[in-house]
Amino acid sequence: MSMIGSDRRGAWRAALACMVALAVAMGLGRFAFTPMLPVMLHEGKLDLQEGGLLASLNYLGYFLGALSCAAIRVEAPTMVRGGLVATAALLLGMGLWDDFTFWGLLRTAAGVMSAWTFVFASGWGLRRLAETHAPTLQGVIYTGPGIGIAVTGLLGGAIGRWGSEAGWIGFGLLSLVLIAGVWRIFGDGAHVHAAAPAAGAAAGVPDSAAARSDARWLVALYGLAGFGYIITATFLPVIARQALPGSSWPDFFWPLLGLAVVPGALIGARAPIQWDNRLLLAAAYALQAFGVLLSVAWPTIGGFLLGSLLIGVPFTAITLFAMRDARRLRGNAAAGLIGYATASYGVGQILGPLFAAPLAQRTGSFTVPLLVAAATLAAGALLFCWVWWRARQLQSAPAV
């Protein structure tokens, strides 16, 4: 009984440590820029196009970091600890230096660190949960980005009143406090090379032409999710301020989106294994498409509130369902497919701000970029339904 209790405590320690790691690396390291962007625009330190470029450089860093993970042979706890400390230092650097070129380097490096921390913390945490027979706690891990987003959103407007320098330094110091709380936990237990692909073939998974086709579709359509959500995720406070001038509400839509990620991750992790991942992804894409569309069709407080919820709930659930589908297609050899899908998602994230910011600066509105983003997500939902339907047709076709 005591062994079971010890396993349970160990599982919760691992899950909560990974949750904090993702909150720091993703919520602060990547997405602190979202609430800080309107502050920097107001101070005249950036224009909208430069803000979009900094965002895309961060996503480029994430793309490069994700691609490099499979080649790294450093112990997972070491990678997580190093990534977290570097994230805190990079946040502090944004407040200590006032140079656009240097900011670009810092945001690119922050993207690399967030990818490394996400991959290695996820791998370490999922392995620890499997060892302690607590796989249902995986949803706790993936609430981390949402909690981090909520924290940056709630604090960004407050500490931003003292200027963007104070905001960035405040986020860096907060990161150090959170890192100190989980530092020792990442030294517990067995060493895990999180990104190393499992040896051997995908046990029990047929290498059929249909499976290879499904894998290609997964990679392509996962990239649509990266493009579809990132315009809102980068510019939501700016978009809301344009639609609601003089209102205090725009500061709350971003943290609300982050809070919505938490139940979405917990619910998504409990989706029955027999439910088809392609239909789950289609439903999640459709929810996000409707959420993005609301900010154009109903640019009111109510519209932004509902839209933030609909974008946030499926945010990390989409990642969970995509990883689950990769394992369906490749079994224990899914690491390569997950890497390709993550890279595709990263390309979508890079292109989103590069497309949206110049267009919004020229037209004075995000209407067209948001409509394109919603249409992209809707197309992804329809295509996932089509891929599922086609697979059903092939399965039911009589053998010749």
C-alpha cells in the first residue's frame, strides 16, 4: 500500500513539475510577447510589422529547436533544467537591452529553448507517469502552457504599466522563482533520452500504403493548425484594442484563452482511445475556426469572450490528438512522424505573423488575416473528415 502511495506521490510530483516547466517555457518564454506587444507598440519601440517579425523569429526558433531534438543525446533532466534557466535569462534580456536586432536574437533563442523544454519535459514526464502507472495525469502536464498564458496575460497589463522593461524583467524573475520550485524534481528517477526514437519497428502497426498516406495528411493538416491559431495568439490584445477602444476588457481576453486551455487539456487526455483521432482533430479545428471568426463577425466583449474560450479549449488538445494519431500510425516508432508534424506546425506559426502584420499595418485592420485564418482551420476540419471517410471506404471495400 505504501509503495502505491509512493508511486502516486511520485507521479503527481512529475506531472506538476512538467506542468511548471511548460508554463515557463511556453506560457512565459514564448507567449509573454503577446501581452507585452501592445505595451511596446504604445511606447513606440516597435511598429506592428516589426512586432510580427519578432513573433515569427520566435516561431522560427521553435521550428529549429523541434527539428534538432531528435539529434540531441543529452539527458532529459539536464535539457529541461538548461532550457528553463536559459528561458529566464532571455526574458530578462528583453528588458535589459533596447535594440531591435538583439531582441530578434533573444526571441529566436527563446523559441529554441521552448521547443527543447517542451519535448524533453514531455518525454521525461510521460515516461515517469508510465513507470508509476498514472497515465491519466498526462493531461496535468499539458495544462502548463495554458496556466503560463493566463499568468502572463493577467500580470502583463499590470506590470506593463511601469513600462515594457519592467514587464520583461518581472517575467524573468517570476520564471526564476518557478524554476527553483521544480529544480530538484527533475533530478529524480531514471534518466530518459526523451527525444530518442524507440528502437525497432512499430510493433503491431502495418506499414501499408493507406497508413503512409494518412501520415502525410497528418503532417500537412497539422501545419494548418499552426497557421490558423497563431494570428490570434500573437495579436489578440492588439485586435481587441482596435475593436474596443478605451475598454479595459482587452487585457482579459488573452488570460481567458489561457485558462480555457486547462480544461481542454484535461478533457482531451481522457478522450477514449477508440474515438478516431481524425474526427477529434476535425472537431477541435472547427471550434478554433469558429472562435477566430467571432472576433470578426461579433467584435464585442461577448464575441471576444466566447472566441477566446473556443480557441483556448482545443489548444493543447490538438497536440494530444495529433501525437495519439502518430502513435496509431507508427506505434513505438512514432518519433519521426511527430517530428515532421511538429515542424509542419512550426512552419504554419512562422508564416502567420509574417502574413498578418504587414497586411494589418497597411489596411489598419486584422479582418482579412483573421478571415484567412478561420478559413484555414475550417479547411483543415473538412479535410480531416474527408481523410477519415476515405479510410472507412477503403476498409469496407471488398478485397479483389
